[in-house]
Amino acid sequence: MSKALDGVRILDFTHVQSGPTCTQLLAWFGADVIKVERAGAGDITREQLRDIPDVDSLYFTMLNHNKRSVTIDTKNPEGKQVLEALIQTCDVLVENFAPGALDRMGFTWERIQELNPRMIVASVKGFGPGPYEDCKVYENVAQCVGGAASTTGFDDGPPVVTGAQIGDSGTGLHLALGIVTALYQRTHTGRGQRVLAAMQDGVLNLCRVKLRDQQRLERTGVMKEYPQYPNGEFGEAVPRAGNASGGGQPGWILKCKGWETDPNAYIYFITQAPVWAKICNVIGKEEWATHPDYATPAARLPHLKDIFAEIERWTMTKTKFEAMQILNKYDIPCGPILSMKEIAEEPSLRKTGTIVEVDHPTRGKYLTVGNPIKLSDSPTEVTRSPLLGEHTDEVMAELGYSTEQISALRTAGAI
């Protein structure tokens, strides 16, 4: 069975996380991703956070599956010629260099267009055009400048970044969509184009509900579903809302049996309006279903802390999995707080390919995240990440270089 992106060739000039997330996703869908690295060093994450000496780190392997690795010295004139040949034969060039780095290498947009008018050049940058476009950005910086940190955490504490890599991996996912869209448009126009995903923009896109709330706050001065209501104060900006759901259905994280010793013995509980009567029955507060202080969503808003405290008295008598099993019988929305250990050991995630075991020639077997997007006609096979320069000779031969020419280029330090 063919893959969705069979025949698409990607020139991968990315490193660390945001760009490799993008190109790995394209590789999972069948694109031929050629990762260009520096000889003797490669992607810096090959050596970052190593748990086995002199072996590619999990940081690298988990972001570079299904790719081929070539080493090229782009400062070497002959190496630059090899790169030009690759540009002429590839469909997309993806990079997440510091601003201006590609231009300084001699590969401006105009030069790339001369070499291949159909080439799509896709870039991850920290900021889009504006006063900060030349600034470097990393994950937590992106979360801060994109609005996530200021709205995460509790009102009596500092801004907090999330463990989800919404700046790096989130922007990589945005870029992948932009690339596929540009490839589709090229089928009509025959032309390549530039694709930009700025990390600030990507994080803001994932925080759009907070921009919604900013405008509501400016209009009304209060947001009744936030924990600051009714006894707290609202300032000029959207406050941190703790574990409030961020939507029209109030939710909170509640303790379950064993919370005293297990830091993840909690469940997220949503007091969805259509099942309110069922919630009252489950927790033994049947009278709340018709009580004027609790019968309607609007009436409940000033009492949410008391409501969740009462629900928590019930959840603390059950493990998080027992509570979920009971609540789901009544279609009450909830979800246990799953640790990474629990996720890694969950059989259903192995069965769907969301968690995959991969065998690596120097690392051995390890777990990784599989393709989160499932296509019925193009199942994903996750293959190991490449060793540094593993496919240099193979790719050079595909470009038409003879064995003797490849040897000469290696002797010259071009590859």
C-alpha cells in the first residue's frame, strides 16, 4: 500500500525539536526525508541528555524516525555543489536556523528559486516580521511570548510553563500543515513558495480561548467561570485560572484514593450541565438537582468551589480508575491524571501505534511516540532514526555521483 506522501522528497536542515517534529511527521506519511548534518557532530541533540555513553540520545532518536542522514560541509565549495544538487532534486527545504542563517550560507530565496522554481522553503522562526524577528526563541520563551505562561498556574503564584512542548513541537505541527498545503497548491500553480511558522504565532493559536477571554473581560469586567468569581478581583488582563476548564463547562482536578502517597492519584471532573442530575445522584446530593442555588449553570457559578469540594469528598473514596468507570456509566466527562509510566505501559496505546517500541543498532530497544494522526489507507510504520551520515553514500549515488567521486568528496572534506 502506498504512503500518502510517496514521491515527496524533503531536504531537512532542521535540528533540536521544532523542525525535526515537522519533518518526522512528513516522513511518517511517506516522504523521503534527507537530514543534512555536520560531519563528526550532527544534530546537537544526538549528544544532549544522553543516558547511554556515546550513543544517540533519546532526545534525538524520538524526533528523527524514518529519515536518512547525510553529512555535508556547506562551507566547502564542493559541499555547496552537493547541496545545490539536492535542492534541484527535492520538493521542500525545511529549516529552523537562527534568522538569516540560510542567507549567509548563500542560499537566499532568490538563489533557491533559480535552482528549483518548484521548491517550497519552510521555516520555523521565533517571531514573525516585526520588532523581534531577529531574536532567537526556545520552548519556554515561546510559551511566554505566546500568552500561555501568563494564563497558566494559580492566581496567587507566578506564571507557569506547561510540560507540553507547545512552542517547539506545536509549531512543528503547524509547519507540517503549511508544507502539505503548499504542496497541494503547487499542483495547480507549478510554483514553490515560502512557508513560515513563527513560534509565538503557533503558541498563540493554541491559546486562542484566552484571547477570547481577554475581549470578554474588557467588555464585562468579570468572567464568571473563572475561580476568581465571585469573591476575587479581576484586573485588566486574563488571570491565571488554575485548573478551570477554559470553556463553558466548569471543571477541576480532584483528589482520589491514595493521593497522600501517589502524586498522580487525581481525576479531572467536568460538571457538564446535561448530566448535572446524574452527578448529584452519584455523589449523594440528590437535592441539588432542584435546589435554586444549584439547579442551573448560572446559579452554580458562585458555588463552584463548594460543589467541587463535595464532589472531591466522593472521589477520595475511589481510585481514579474506579471513579472513571463509575462516571462513564452516566456519561459524566472525566479523565484520570495519567503519569508517563502509566501511559508507557498502557496496552491500548501500544495496539494503536501511539506508543511504539523501536530497536536501534547501538541503543537497543526503546519506547517512542508514534504518529498521532491515523490514516486508514496509509498506516504508519515507525522505523529507527539514522546514525550520523549513515545514508551519505546512498544519497550521493542517487544524485549521480560515482564511487570514485564520492571518495574524492570525502577526502576533500565536502561530505
